[in-house]
Amino acid sequence: MSAEGLRVLPSLHGPGETLDRLEAAVTRHGMTIFARIDHGAAAKKAGLELRPTVVVFFGNPRAGTPAMQRTPTVAIDLPMRMLIWQDDNGATWLAYNEPAWLFRRHGIVDDGSVDVMIDVLQSIGGEATGR
């Protein structure tokens, strides 16, 4: 599975544990969880079936606000988010937008912060997936 600008990681854990680990990692890194969208629960309410599929929105306003002040269009992609889902075979996956891709998408000149974002997201993703 690949899509431009998307980093996809297999998880060693099921969807629920991966989600718990993700949220714990986000808070350990001093960020705020702004929202959790449970697409599976929404599908169930509509009488449809969907394997576990959850998006977690998180970030730090001190980091994101200056970026939005300079480049307002980046607000469509902030706060950062990670998707956890279970595939047809029961495997759990985690995905997120690559920071360098976001910078290119919005024409943001890297002031050195892309490497920091990459490191933080890799760390969070690794903690969540056990990799």
C-alpha cells in the first residue's frame, strides 16, 4: 500500500492497543489530542460495516500556529493526524502524512523544522506500532 506523501507502518498490535499506544505516545511528547474520529463506529450507526478505522488529530499550537500564520493553507493539514486501521487479513496498520510532503504541498520553505517533525512522528509511530 502506498500513496504519495503517506508513510505506512505495520503494527505488532491490534487496532485498540495501537490506538492506546498512539495516544500515550502523543501525550508523552507533550502534544495535545484534539480529536478522535472513529469511522467504524460511525459506519455502525449508519447500519454499515467497517473494520476498525480511527483517525487521531494531535499537535502543539505553539508549533502549528506560526506555520499557519506564514502559510494559511497548511491549516487544511493541521493538526497532524495518524490513521489506524485493520485490513482484510486482520493486520493493523498506522499511516501519517510525511512532513516533507506537506511542506512541498504548501510551498513552505524548510527552516529546519521538517527534520524535527520527521523525528517526532517516526518516534510516535514507532511507539504506537511497537516497531
